[in-house]
Amino acid sequence: MAIPIFRASLPQSHLPSNLNSNPKKSCGLLFCASSDLNYVRSEVCFCVGTHLIPHPNKVDKGGEDAFFVRSYNGGVIAVADGVSGWAEQNVDPSLFPKELMTNASDLVEDEEVNYDPQILIRKAHAATSSVGSATVIVAMLERDGILKVANVGDCGLRVIREGQIIYSTFPQQHYFDCPYQLSSKVVSQTYLDAAVSNVELVEGDIVVMGSEGLFDNVFNHEIVSTVVRFSDVAEAAKALANLAHSHSTDSNFSSPFSLEARARGFDVPLWKKFFGMKLTGGKLDDITVIVGHVVRS
Ligand SMILES: [Mn+2]
């Protein structure tokens, strides 16, 4: 019987249950199964590294993203991104995603959840009493290599195999910059709105999960070229977060965010266009990156 073990510890956290929204910490978390038996050779699990860089104006509080990593089964990874508009109503936007992730982490082994990330989202949402809202993505790896993904909003996930992206989530949004989100309001999206997929992973695959702060600032080809440079998942997560951060503060960078804004009709005023100027720049945001390497258990 393969038993998951932690071969490296999570970084210090001010959140319970393996949660971490602590800025500027990365961890090399290896939860590979130990086994004396050879017949489980084909079983896989995640080796996970994480890195979070908060929005420059939100460093004191650690930002409004939250995430967790659990070793259950082949591994569970999840990110929630708090919707910052709540600050205008004197609500701390970080509370809802943090509680949502705490609840989800606590419910991972729940019988009713039964390895289904969509049910995990339903139960975690129902258990969350904080005011606010968040986008959320959860991925659960089965030991046979099936990765189950449930995604509400514009967090994202990529699967990289031999230097190619073989699977990608797509953001769900009501309109530009307004994603689907779970909320304390009755009128919001629910687990039923989650985009759900099953992806068959094999040993050697790399999974990159992140908040929109990653995908708004880093192109897919950059994600690939960055992760393939590192054998250490914690180093890969840190490098991706740093790249996203540097693009987010670069007003001349044509980011995925600025390209989408232009495609949707947002641009600099006409007189600036006359001088050949266009809307550029990254998007300042909280940046959470989780990199999972699929290894034999
Ligand atoms: Mn965000």
C-alpha cells in the first residue's frame, strides 16, 4: 500500500491546515509515496513548489490570494483569488478566499467529496461565512494519473509535456476583467458553474497552476520556457512568479492583459494612437504560482 509522505515541509504559514498566503516564501514540497512493493510502479504523485508575491500595495497583509497544497491521494493543489472590489465596501477582500481555501483544505478527505474537486468547491463554499468573493481553481491528482480540475473564474492551469502545453483551462468571465466568482452573496456563481475536466497525466508532466496575476502577465510560451529550465519545482514556481511580477511593473510590456484589453476595444485615447502609442503594460496584482511535477510514487 502506498502511503503519501511529506519529504519536505511547507513554509511557515499564518494560515491553518497547510495553507499559505505568506508572501515571498517558496517551498519544495515533495509528497511522493514510499513503497516497498514494485507493483505500484505505475502510480504517480505530485512534487510541488509554490510561490506567492502580493500586489505591491498589499504586501503588509500578504495580498488577497490564498492557496493550499495537500498530499492526499496523488496530491491536491488549489488557488483562490479574492475580488478586490470588496474593499470599497470596507470589506477585507482577503478574508473570503482565505476561509474558502481553509475549508477546502479541511474537506479534502471528506467522504462525500470523494476525490471530486467540484464537490469540494461546493462544500467549501457552503462552509464559508466570510463576506466577499473569489475565483477558485482546484486540481486533484489520482494515483493512476487522472488529474481532475474544477475552475470557477480566471485562475488557471496548464499541463506541460515535453516542452508543449497539452492542456489549458480557459478563463470564465461576465465581461472584461469581471470573472465568474464564488461569493457570500446569494446571487453569484456556484460549483455548478465550474469548468470541469479530467486530464490524463504521465510521469514527467509539469502542471502550472496560478492566479490571474500569473496568466495576465506571462504568456504560455514564457511559462513553458521558464519551467523547463528548472528541475526544482520550488525554483520554477519562484522564477514564474518573479517573471510575472517584473512584467506587471513594466509599463512598456505588451502583456496578455494589455493585448486582451486592446482586443476588447480598450486603448489609449485617439490622439495618442496618432503618435503610434498603444495600450501596454502588465497588470499589478497578487501573483500565486504552484508548480507540480508528476513523479512516480
Ligand atoms: Mn487577482
